[in-house]
Amino acid sequence: MKNQMKRPPRTASDDEQSLHRNIAAVEGIQAWGAYSGVKSKRRDIALIYSEVPAAAAAVFTRNLVVAEPIKLARRNITDGRAQAFVINAGNANACTGNQGRRGAEAMITAASEALAIDPSLVLIASTGIIGRTFPTEKVVSGIRQCAARKSSLRLAGSLVANAILTTDTFPKESFSTFGLGDVTCHMGGVAKGSGMIHPNMATMLAFLVTDAAVAPPLLDEALHDAVNESFNMITVDGDTSTNDMVGVMANGLAGNPPIDRKGPEYALFREELRKHCIELARQIVADGEGATKVIQYTVEGAPSDEAARRIARTVSDSNLVKTAFFGRDPNWGRIVAAAGRAGVDYDPDRVDLFLGSSKQMHQLLAAAQPVEVDRRKIKSMMRSSFLYVVMDLHQGAGKATAWGTDLSYEYVRINAEYST
């Protein structure tokens, strides 16, 4: 069995109604997930469709080696418009050469024809094993199934969330209702990710939809800001994938006056998008391959927010820190050593360090001096599946939060056996 972790506390979608709704509840959004045979006995093709062309934005992996669908999605998003997300699981279509390129093009053509929309409005994504011949005919058949059965029923949204999974153990979804002036708007998201998770688009995929009206340039800025505080602040194993992508469509069907300038309405929308990205990112970490714990790292008192992000990301990605958490070892030396190699200029002699759970925090360092603690009590506390590390540098107002996992024997087993 992979792990016994629970999903982290929700940061969006926490009202009772939202817990039972998903992307299909967003006005004008239809969806479906189909079985094409690429994956054994599981749905493996997903469609998220807007009834009207939508403002759109996307963020992609920074890996120099990119999958064929990423190349085409980058091209199609340049005008800030989209009408459909199409995703296949089971085959990453990366390192597949001309055959893979033709397969990616066939995905766009099939969706365009089946949905009767312009090919430029289709954004495609793939996830699965790298380097395998792309099963074009099966994927195209699955796309046609999705287009024929697309629906706004809740089931349809759930099928999408399940169809995009690979080694994940649970689907990842978010939903919320929010107001823009006198207009009620909705936002929903789905994500997948469990391994090859690392900052800079840490293989993960996420797709968000909203019926709010937002101008494409502002939607793009809001998405980039949200990703920097969420998906780019998580790590499981330090590997940045060839296929990572986060996309958002805003179709405007809620009827709010379009957000075309920065102000209170934009700030509210940006915060709503940020909450969804953080929630989905934390769900990905909670499902990390072989993970038994999620650790939230907060760095405050840093010279700048960027400095805090660097330290939080470096500590969360340290294998020595991860293995210490797996072994329930409160080894604060590994934490401060990782912070010290983050490339940030700060005074280590002023640092306070805390470790704890949702019930209690324990101070380990006070102005860099070790604090006497009951190690047995802390080791017992570290059985918790969600732990917190807080590092206060006392050298500025910068602050950032990152999320990571421990590193277990099970991670090695899962990835040693994955392609077979």
C-alpha cells in the first residue's frame, strides 16, 4: 500500500456546498473523462470545455526538454484565448520525435473537429511514461468519446479528475463560490501529481476554470503570481518534469463587468485563484510517492520575499531533511545547513527555529543557540502526518511558505518499478 496520508486541511472550497461541487458547476463548463485503452482498466482521456471562447492563460515547465503537447500549447496560448483543455494520461508524449509531434497535432485536430471550434482554441497536455511511442489512434478515439458525452453534471467533473491521474492515489479537486460586486461567480480546479514534483512547475498538471470575466493580460499575471506562491513552492523528489502545465480559462458567463484593470475586483479575483492553486498544490504534496508526512516550511524575517522563497525551497528539497523527517529525527542541524546554502546573505547567529504539529510548536533554536528539549516527546510528535517548520531570520519583512514531503523506502520501490 502506497501510504496512509490524509489530504491536508482545505484552504479554499471550505463551505458545505462547495464540498459537493466541482469544475462542472462553473457556468458554461462541460467535461468528461473516457477510457481509451492507453491505461489498463482506468479512464485516461479528459476534456474540459467552455461553451464560449474564454480568456486563458498557462504556465509551463522550465525544463529544457519538453513534451510535444507543451510545444503546441505554448503556441496556442499566445493570443490569451482558449475553449478546451484536452488531457491524456498513461503516455507523456515526451522524447517521442516526429511520431509524437504528429500525435499531438492529431489531438488538437480531433478535439477541434469534434467540438466544432477553431484548432487554436485547444490546449493539450499529456502525462505518463516518457519515451514510449504515442498511441495516437487510441487517444483520438478517447477525445471523440469525451466530446460526444461532455456534460455539466457533477459526475463529469469527477471523471476528469480521475482520468488525468497516473501514480496518484486520489483525485485532486477544488471549488468555490465568490462575489465580484453584485455578481456571484464560481471557480473550480483539478490537478494531478505524485512524483517528479519540484519547484519551477513541479509530472504535475493543473487546470482551473471560472465564469468570471477577466481580461487575458490580467488573467495571465494573476496565474503567474498564484503559481509562484503555490505549485512553484512544492517538492516531492526534486525532479522537474517535461510535461508540467497549469492552465486557466475564464469565460465571463457569470456576467460581472470584465476586470480589465487592477483594483479591488482584481485583487479579490487574484486571491481566489491563489487559494485554489495552494489547495491543489498541497493535495499534490499530500499524495507524494511513498510519502508518510507533509511538511510546511515557513521562513519569515528574511531580507525579502524572494530570499524567503529561496530558503524555504532549498530546505524543503533537501534529501537529508526529508530522510530525517521520515526517521522522526528532530535534526535541526540539517535544516539550518540547507538554509545556509540557499544563496541568501543573512546572519545565521540571529535565527530562531521551531518544529511542531497542529497541536504544539517546539522551539529548537533561539538566536542560533540550541534550546533544551525533550527529544523523546518531539520524536513522538513527529508521528503526525502534517508537520510545521518555522524559521525566523529576524532580518527583514520577507516571508514565504513551501510544502514538501519526507523521503521513504516506498518512494524508491515505486519509481524502481514504475515503467514495468
